[in-house]
Amino acid sequence: MDSLTHIVVGGALGELTLGKKLGNKAIIVGAIANTIPDFDVFFTGLASSPAAALHIHRSYTHAFFTHPFMALPAAYLAYIIFRKEISYVKWYMFFLLGFLTHVLMDGGTAYGTQMLLPFTNKLISWNNLAVVDPLFTLPGILFFLVVFFMKKVNPLRRKLAAGSLALSLLYLGTATVNKFNSAAVFKHNMQEQHIRYDDLTSTPTMFTSWLWNMVAYDDSTLYLSEYSVFQQDKKVDIVAVKRHTELLQPIKHSYAAETAIWFSQGKYFVQ
């Protein structure tokens, strides 16, 4: 997800968990906690190649295994800064929650996340949310615009935080339903046109969960299509693109080619 979404979701979580004690400070710390895993982008500039940079982002800072260790210094720093007003254990759980929600949101996007490192670098992606989707982010933005003008004892703060998260989750649920419905439409059209395939994925287009892309493939061909949730006709146009994977053979075992195949999760063609 984009940084703004991580900030507003983290801020709402901060208000719900620590807002009664820290007020607006809890929102700021929550926003930071939910953004910390993306600090790995600062190391991509040190990568030896663009291929190496792809392996760095969404890797160990996004892995469940490393989060318990990442939370140790973050919790201790917050514990010291806020003069031990909140226990170290609560701070530790707070940062774990921030890291976890960050990774789960990133896992919803098409890019994929290496959340199972160091056991495997397989990219996990549920493809039910665009990397940038204003309707998913909007409730959190509205929460931010209003809550800073309220006193920390105002009970409406927690209701606004809970409401913003509930609306985002409701939208996520709608997007997931749209994903399954679009996949059913794509599969039906592929069957009607007697097209056999090895794998099929439906992915939302940028900025919305109402327009969906299809990527299906077999050994020789990539099949592409689009479907809008609002269209009445369930027939879609399917474009076939030859994969020409044989062109990749001379360099298939190079680091760059292996990275491209890995990052595309098998959905690629060669030109």
C-alpha cells in the first residue's frame, strides 16, 4: 500500500490502543509504527542493480519472523521517550500490531510481499486491493482531519478511529467480493471460448476495486482481459499474447532474468 494509507491506518490503531493516555501522540506514534517496515526503501539505493533492489523492498522488514525482533528496540525507545508512562510490554505489543497490519495490507496488493522470509522468498499476494485506492484510504484521512482538534478525553475520538477502520474493512470486504465475482466472469469466458490455461488471476486496476484485470497463462500464451463490476454484459474481450519464453533461454539463469521471473510470479512474456 501507499505510505499515506499506512499512516492513517496506523494513526487510527494508535488512538484505539493508546489514545486515552497519550492523545494525539498515540496517533503520531501509531502512524510511525505502521510505516517502519517501509524503511527498507532507503536501502534499495545501495543495491548493486535494479534486480537486487527488487529483492530488498518488502523483504525482511516485512517478514513475520523478524517482527518480534524489530519490535524490541522500537518498544524500548518509545518506553524511554514517554518516560515509562506505558509499560514496555504494551509498547512491544503495540509495535507488533503496527508491523502486522502493515504487512497484511501490503499482502493484499498485486506486488506481493516476502512475508515468510527467511524460510522462503515466495511473494505472497491476495490481489484484492490496488496499491493506491482512495476509497480505502479516505475514512482514515477524514479521521486525521477531525481528531487533532479534539481533546484526548473526548470519547468521540475512539469512535471515529473505530469507525474509520470499520469503513476501510467494509470496503476491503467489498473489493474481495468483486475479485471473486470478476474471476468467475473471466473463467466463464475462458471456458466459453475453449481456452485452456494453467493459472488465472484477477487483479484490481489502479485507484479502484470496480475495474478488474485478468492475467491467465499456459506454457505458450498469456491471456489478458478487463471487466467492470458495473457492466451488464458479462462477455469480455480476451487478448492473447505469445510468451516466447524460448527467447529467454540464453540468459534464463542470470540473476536479472531469474529476478524478473520471480517478481512476475510466473506471469511474463519475452520480447
